[in-house]
Amino acid sequence: MTTLLQQLDTFDGAAITLPNGDTISFSSIVSVSNVLREEIKAVATKSADALVNNSHQNDAETKDRELPFSSLTEFVIGLLALEGWVEEFSILSDRFIYSPPSTLGEKSAVNSTWFLFTSGTTGKPKQIAHTTKSICASLRLRGHSKQSCWALTYKPSKFAGIQVILQSLLSGDCLVDCSSGSPDEKVALLKETKASAISATPSWWRQLLMTNSIDSLNLTHITLGGETADQHLLSTLSTCFPSAKIFHIYASTEAGVGFAVSDNKAGFPKSWVENGVNRNYLRIKQNILWIKPWFDAARLNNAGAIECDDEGYINTQDVVLVEGERVFFKGRLNGTINVGGHKVFPETVESVLLSSPLVAQARVYGKENKILGSVVVADIVLSKPPANADNKKIKLSILLYCKTHLDRKDMPTKINVVDTLALSDSGKLVRATS
């Protein structure tokens, strides 16, 4: 098998652009990764020699080792050094954990098992196993003469971040880290590095759209993932960037990339449930989407890590609604708000709020109520509020708008106007209440 490091050895030019404008070449990345791999090999050899000379196993010599990283460059170098060399490694937020290679010498590449952690948006993060093949299966590597620049908006240790990193590097493109900084700082960096491709969550895109200089970007490829992409956002991005190809991707750490929708419409075609898509099969049971990935996710993972049925379909916990020939996402099953026994999906209420011309960002959550159990509350960021705006009148106008688009039980009982909404390390809206 060909390792990631060997694949990158075929490229030249800039691989990573730093925030200060400096670049790191493919040749430098490959060279440093090879040096690190030799260091790992030397430590493993020393441990093996120690075991040969001492029949008593030395825990200090054989225990799992850590490889820290504090930047995108260090992450990439560590990943390339470990993949194909060690049998398995885990990726945490700031370090790799790996076991020393079990065999030494001039060994051929191994099929490494990667252990990633879910984002834990609505629960405790879970450790999920993948192989290099399952990680790279959905990449669409392009052969071209002109180098593109991809913007990384996710943390590199997350499944989505790894997808962007490998999509860029294995295509011979350049990568710029835009995972931190204010929206205006991100736009400035994107403009300076001439980024042409961005993959980000819908919440990240909404923040970027609020800046005054987004029109200065020349984008050719736009990807949304991690959250539901509503029609209003898709239409807005299409209007702002008419030349860009727009995809919203359904993926998870457990199932990998399920599918990519490219028709600029919310939801996905019902025919995919009947015929499958992207080598994956879909099923809707009791309004919940189940997905059977092309690889055997259940075999890779310990029992209980992933909820599968007897046929290998994974319970995504995403509730969907079929309308005509389209399937729409309502929200997460374990993220509903219980209002007097009625389940309210925050994402559904947010979609209505975001369709109002007055609202740029929205977060809906439940607040404890002694009678109903919970009531629905919404925090919103106004879209270009006028000077001396009367928030009381604006809130009333938004409530009346919701009344015409929502069931009475789904209505927010209170709307708070805020300056900004926090995003998690994975770029998603923070769901925890204040």
C-alpha cells in the first residue's frame, strides 16, 4: 500500500500557508515527517533491545507514547509520520497517542487504524475507529496545473478537519488555517491568501456573511457540513458566489461521509433512500435516518461504540421528514425540547427564525418551567440592525413572523437579542444553555 507520506512526495510548491504569510513546502513537510518517523523507529528499536536483554517487561519502555501538536503544521507532520508506520493511533485535541511498532527493520507499510473522537454536540464524545481507506474514500482528488488554496475552518483533530486537510494536500493544493480569529480577521486572511475553497459549518458561514468584506472573496468551491443547511443560507451563498460550486455534505465520525448534495436545495432526494448513494445505503425507520456505509464500521469498532442493526445500518439519531420527493432534516433525536410532552426540535425553530430578513444567526434551547417542564427560548443576532433600533418592536415582529410559520407549541416564549453566538471547536453552534 502507498502511505499518505509517499503520496505527498510527488508534489512540490507550497503545502501550508501560515497566518503571517509564510509558506511551508511539500518537500519540507515530507522531509520533517521522515525525520520524525526515524525518531519513532529509533525509540521503538531501543525498547525492543531492552526487552531482549531483560525478560521482565518494562512498562516505561512498552507503554503507549504521546506525540503533541500545537499547530496545523505539527499536526500534519505527526499524522504523516504515524500513518502507515504504526498499527494504530488515537487523535486527541492536542496530541497523538500511539503504540510503538510491533515489528522493526525494513518493514512494509501497515494498514493503520485511526481512533477519532466524535464532537459530543449532544452527548459524551465517543471513540470511533477508521482505516486510511475509510478516511480517504470520499476525497475527490483533482489533477490540475493550477494550485488551489483550501481554508481549514475546523480543528485539525476533528473528522471534518482531517477531511479538508487530506483533500487539499493529496490534491497538491495549499492549505491555510482559518480555525481561529474574528470573522473579519478570517476574511482578511482568506483574501490575503487568495483562498478559493472553503469547507465549514452553516453557523460558520452565517458569521462570515455578517462581515462587510465577504464580497472581496473569489470562491470556486463551497462546502457546508456538520449542521443542517437551510434553504435560506444555500440561496444566500449562491447569490453571493454565483460561480462557486456549492455542496452540503452529510457525514459523521461513525459512518464517514454519507453523501453530498449539489443542487442548492435543502434536504436530499428521496430516491437516495430507495437506491443508495455514494456506495452507501439509507433507510428511514420511525422517522430516523439510518445509514449503511460501504465499509464495515461495526467490525472496526468495539461493541456499543456504534448503534447498528443486524444488517449493518447505523442509527444516525437524525430525525427526518419526507415531503414529496425530498427528505428534510428536522433535528437530533436527543436534542429535542420537551414542552408539556410535545417534542420541539431546536433546528426546526432556528430554520424559521433564520428565514426572517431580521435575523442573521439564531440559537434555540429549552428553559426549565415548573408547569410545562421546559419552554422554548431563542437567542438571535440581528441582521444589520438600524441605528437606535427598538429591540422590543423587533422582537414582536419576529414573534409574529414565527406565528405564521410555526405550530403554537413550537413557538419561542422569549427572544433575546445578542451580539454574537458562540461556536464550538468543531464550528457548530454551542447548544448548552447560558
